[in-house]
Amino acid sequence: MCFPFFKAQGHSVGASLCEEEGIEPALRALAAAEDKGCRLLLPEDLVLGREFSADTETQQLDGVDVPDGWMGLDIGPRSATFYAQEVAGAGSVFWNGPMGAFELAPFAAGTRAVAEAVASARGTTVVGGGDSTAALAAFGLDDKVDHLSTGGGASLELIEGKTLPGVEVLGG
């Protein structure tokens, strides 16, 4: 999800997954964060692969400009540590989406670090999304959060204030 933000900022994204329709919303989010004095925490380093495969050639990138022929498949160790520290200091945590291709061993460390931080956070922890749920289960942490939902999109819509039919039926 970081690559539309990077592209909006003028960084190269190489062969990373970056949908063009995500660039304009990323620009709006960056502008809104700046206007409101809000910190938008994007990765500062990445783990790259030549292809989406567990046995692909990998490299750590100190920065975010992905060279041609490479794709960003995980956050780097500096970003993982920074995110874990931010989660540890939070009063409440809402996590939606892994940090990278956690299902491939060379690209699991960032998601593992954040998952462990969420699982040990002192505040209320809410995790939404099938991939996030799968990551927590893969790391044996799915029973360590307060609320877990496979409905990532629905979770985001709920916090946006949209009416969800299932919640409405329950009187929520």
C-alpha cells in the first residue's frame, strides 16, 4: 500500500505493486496529513525481491527508491522497529493489512514485527482483514488481540462511519 504514496512523492517504485488509481487518493492523504499537522508514517527502508517468490533474489534497500527489475515485498528492519515502537506506545491499535508478502519467508519479518507489537500492545487492539488475520495465525498470535475480523474492507468502512447492513441488523 505504500507504493502509491511513494509514486505520488516522486519516488521510483520499480516493479512493485502500485495501482495507478491509488496515486490520486495518496496525494490527497498526504496533503490532508500536512494540512492537519498529522504524521503519516511511511516505510523508510524496504526488502526487495526480483519476483514474488520465496526463492527469488533479495536485497535490503536503505531508502524507498526501488530500482527497475525489483519489487518491494516487505518493509525493512529500521521501519519494522520504528512501527513496533509506535504500536507499543499507542493507546489503541487498529491494524488493517500486513507489511509485506509475509507468506513468503524472506518477506515476513516486517509483518512479524508489527504483529508481535500489536499482540503485546497495552491498549485495545483491533485487527481487520483476511491477510492480517492469516498473518496473526501464521505467527501464532491470533488469540492475542482484542478483536479480529476477516472483513478488512468492511472494518475500514465501519470506522469511516458508513452503515453496514450486518451491524445495522444487530442494532449497531
